[in-house]
Amino acid sequence: MDKYLKEAIAEYEQKIETGEDFYMDASTLMDIEEYYEKSNRKYDAERLMRFAEKLHPDNEEVLVVKAYQLKGDGKWNEAMGIIKGIANQANRDVQLFYIEWAVACSRLDKAEVRTQHNLPAVMNDNDYDWYLDLGEIYLDYGFQKRALKYLEQIPKNYQFRSRADELIAEAYFQSQNYDKSIEAANRQVDINPYDAISWTQLADIQQKCGLYQECIQSCDYALAIDNTNQRAMSLKVFATFATQNTEEGLKLCIKYAHLCPNDYSLRMYAGEQLYAQHREKEALQSLQDALRLCPPENPDHLRITTDLVYTHIMLGNDNMAEELALSLGMLGSSQCCLLTQLAAYYHEFQNDKKAVELLDKALDAPHNDMKEYTAIV
């Protein structure tokens, strides 16, 4: 974070905290909003936007950010209403919104046509920003082939070449072309050998490709450059466990947990390994901490909850196992379905008496449709 932004954030937060009236230009406020978004401080970002909208209700930059926030919340039509109302329709972010709308609707050719309309006959270095953004949008919606069509046209000397290679690596990985994925990730490191993020991104691809020793080595490089890199710590722990070096993995979990008090993944990995070693009481503590730290909307919340259900079953805590299983109803599953799944877990443990008891409960529980009911019968 540069000094200017750090000072602006401090001033903004101090003024907001005291409740006094103050003025801050729209551009600075949007820089702070971007920082909050990247730091996963959603509440602070939303509060800042409310302040910015009151202070600069007609500012183009504020309106664009507001529209993208709404899009991120799934409120596409409301976001489009704001975008269409912006006077300067040539605004780059406005055009990118229309492009993303088209891609989200699978109107891929339309997105390409709009992109080409924004480009000059002879492209210079900055014009490849459009290819980078279009490639990223395609990739976000799973269109890897289209993404690569544009990303691979970006010149080697492009100013954001490292970002282009990051996206290329991800596109090839999604396409299951792992050799080319690793090749692109290695180019990132060649461009920025002293950049911890580049090493971490390489480690991420290596981990996904099952190259665990290489992943550990890349994480070590990243941590040598930045010993606070939490992603590198998490990847190293995962890869260490994947190499069957359980004791070393647990030592790393303990070490890094002190450095990363808000990282759920370290506690999740530790809990799962402790459970596998039949150290259920120790596993329980780690998994409970992981559940507290993992946001409910994160896919790993389901994984951790399921881990805890198994752990409580092993410890004989049947009531807690059932309560945890039913808590997954917040994801949309019916009680009937959840109780049936829990019965299957007990069957795995050869506790058929408890499994039958839960199936009886499932028959009387609310269900989403008759298929769930008849499946039990």
C-alpha cells in the first residue's frame, strides 16, 4: 500500500468514527473502496459507498463502482439501470460491463464485436488491456478457448504480461492442459523472480497438478521473499500433508496458525489429519476453530461441517452430530434429505440401529419433494 492511500484510509476512518462532517474527492474514496474489497472488508466497502453516493451522487466513477457492486450481488438489472444512465457511455468500465453482460448471457460473438469496436485499426501496447480484460471475463464464465484466443495474442513486452500469463496458466489448467499451465506459470516467475505472489501462483498450479514437492519449493521461495504470505503457508501445509509427511504438516499448522489467526484452512487441514490418526479430541478443537473462521458462503464450510459430523460420531456425541448435520439446511437441503445423509454416515460406522432411527425421523421430517420421501421408503 502506498503512503498516499494509507494516509487517506486513516483520515477517512478517523472522520467516520468521530461522525464529523468532511469532504473527500470521489477518486480517493473509490481507491479506498477498492482496498476494502481486496481485503474482504465488505461491510466497510458498503458503508463507504453509502457515504460516497451522498457526497458525489452524480459522479461517474462512483456510479460505475456502485453498478459493479450490484452486479457482484447478483442484481444485474439494477446494475444495468445505473450503467445505462451514465452520460459518458464511452467510459471503459461502462463498455466492459456491456461486454460481461453479453458473456454472462453466452452471447460470446457479441462480446467480441463490442470489444473490437473499442479498438483502433492499429493497436498499441495499452490497447491490449482490452484483450486482457476480455480474456479474464471469458475465463470467469468458463470459456477457456475464447479466453486463450485473446490472451495468447498479447505481446511478450506487454506491461501487464505477468497477469496475462497468470490467466493463461489458469485457462490451460481448466482445460486440463497441465504442461502448458505450468509453462505459463513459470513465465510469471521468470518475469518477477523476487515477487512472492508470482511464486505463490506457481505453487497453486503445481498443487493443482499434483506436483507437491515442487509446490513446497515454490512456497519456500515465496515465504523467503514475504514471510507473511498466508496463501503460501496454506499451500505448503496442504502439499506437505499430500506427501504423507503428516508430522511435519502438523508442525507447520501450529507454526503458521499463530501467524495467521484468521486462516481457517490451516485448522481444517490439521483437523482432518488428526482425525485420520484417530486423534478425535484434538481434531475436534481444530475443526471447531476452522468452522468459526470459515464464512458460511464458502464451499469449505460444508466440508468442515461434514468433518465435524464424522468426528462427533466417532466421539459418541450423537446429538451434536445431528444438530450439525441439520445446520446445513441453510444451504437449501431439506431435513428429510439431511437426516437420510446422516443415516448413511452411521451406516458407514456399522451403527445400523442409529441409522434406522434416523431414517424413521427422516420419514416424518419436512421434505422438498416426493422423490426424497420415496427414496427412503
